[in-house]
Amino acid sequence: MKAPRLAGDLAAEQRAFLGRNRSRWEEHLARARTFLGEGLRVADPRAPVLVLGAGSGLEVPWRLAPPSTVGWDADPWSRIRTLLRHGRLVPWMFLDLTGGLADLTDLAWRTARQPWSGRLRANRAAWRRLAGLVDTLEPRCATLRAWSREHRPGTILAANVMGQFGVVARRLVERCFAGLQLWDQDPEDPDPLDQALHAWTARAVRAFLGALLECAADLWLVHDRAVIFGDAPVTLGPMTEPWMAQLRADGPLEAADPLAGVDVLRECAGRALAAHQRWIWPVAPGQIHVMEAIRVQPPAGRILES
Ligand SMILES: C[S@@+](CC[C@H](N)C(=O)[O-])C[C@H]1O[C@@H](n2cnc3c(N)ncnc32)[C@H](O)[C@@H]1O
């Protein structure tokens, strides 16, 4: 048996995602496509355009993308699915955007096995030991940084990928432990690995935003701001910060923060905020996502600076 790999995990997840009942997705898809489409429409065609988390192009209106546009998604089927959906064979990067998932998976795989026999020791002691080790990992988005330094993109779309980093990390770790659910569910005694992965996710999201902000590019970011579990109706009040204060519901809500506490607006504080929206996406029964779209522009005159 081999350690799980990101490509296989994302391919399986994307198949499941596309196989879902999409009957309540229209508003989300319309809003995401309008927002990302505007990013593509106003992009300067003289500079490369990057679409991160491009997937199969469900949310990305590729017909508006300048010829200089490059897709980036580690799912090995994403480019071909984009071709099938949009009739366009786009230059593509198939690498992990965080740059840290291979290290995390290798560490989890080794920790979950006896070094001499390779036999699984999927127990709480190994689980807890991994928590301490994860704290030493630093996802740096090195490939994304290197690519951007070399190609100098003028526009970058982050198409609903940032909220995936933590979910994917968690899934890969679980698979290293043969899918055993060793999470400690007691809220009085928080699971140390849960906390370590939360902190890893925060480091990955910050590194990702840092890599984007390092570029003199117009940034169009769409991401899950929150995931709400349960069937209670939820609406959004007027835009306010923090995002929790915008939620309207009759009773208490069970909400998860896929960005692990990172405040995207605060991270982007040095830039001009040109657009900011939130909306509700009913992804599946019992699962509602609060989506956020943010456009931040580079300081005037920097878009094509060399
Ligand atoms: C919610 S889907 C986005 C769908 C896509 N925007 C579309 O229009 O179809 C998230 C995408 O991010 C990709 N992804 C998740 N984590 C990634 C990572 N660490 N590096 C690269 N791609 C990743 C997945 O393969 C998936 O296609």
C-alpha cells in the first residue's frame, strides 16, 4: 500500500463534487461566474492571467479569458474537463498551490507506521505524536511564488480554492491512518491534531495570500467564508465584519471556518478594496456555504511594472 497522493484525492473529490445534485446552485454559479467573468473581461491581455483552482470551469467563464490565461489545478482531469466544457485547451499547472501537502502526507504516513515493518499503528499515540510534528511544517507556496516571479501575472483569479486547503489536508491525513476516525470529539478536550491542522491551514492560507500579494496583480478572490451544518434556514444581513455578525438564523448555528481564522481583508489591507460581496450557496442538504468575493487592486501603475 502506498501513501495517498494529492492528485488522486482531488480527482476523486472533484468527481463527487460534479456528481452532486446542483439544482440549488444556480444563484451561486451565476454570482461566481459574473464576478470571475468580470475579472477576465477587464484583464490586461498583455500580461499573463492566472486562474487558480480552475477545476472543470464550472465557475469560470473561459470564453472571456484572454489568450494569455493559464489554469492551475492539481486535479489531473481538470484541464481535460475544462476542454470538454468550454472547448478550450488551456496552458495548465497541475501542482499543489500550498506547496506543503506532500510533506504533510509523508509525515502522516510515516507517523502512522512502524519504521521497521511498515505496519500500521493507527492509534491515539501516533495521532497525538503527529500533532506535534505538524507544527514544524511550513507550507510556503514556493512554486506559485516562483511562477509569478518569472511570469509576472497582471490578473489572478482564485476560483474557490482557498477554503479547500484545510479540507484536503485533513482528508489526506485520515487516509494515511487507513481512514480511521481518530478525532477526539470532546469540546472540553480539543483534539491536538485538529488544532495542529487548523494552525497548518492558517499558515497555508496566509502563505497563499502572501504569494498573491507579492505579485503586482489585480486579485479576484472567491472562497468559502464559512460552512454551516444543519437544515436551519440562514440568510445574510447587511455586509458587516466579522462575517459571523452577518448571519441571520432563528437558532444557534454550527459553523466551521475553512480559512482557519485568517481574515482575508486584513491580510490584503495594503491594497485598494474594489469589490466585496457575500452570498449563500446551499451546496447539499444540511450543508450551506457562505461565499465571499473580494477584488483587491495593486497600487496604481503597478499592474504592468517590470
Ligand atoms: C471547489 S473546486 C473549484 C471549482 C472550480 N473553480 C470550477 O470552476 O470548476 C476547488 C478546486 O481546487 C482544486 N484544489 C484544491 N486544493 C488544491 C491545491 N492544494 N492545489 C491545487 N489545486 C487544488 C481542486 O482540484 C478543485 O478543482
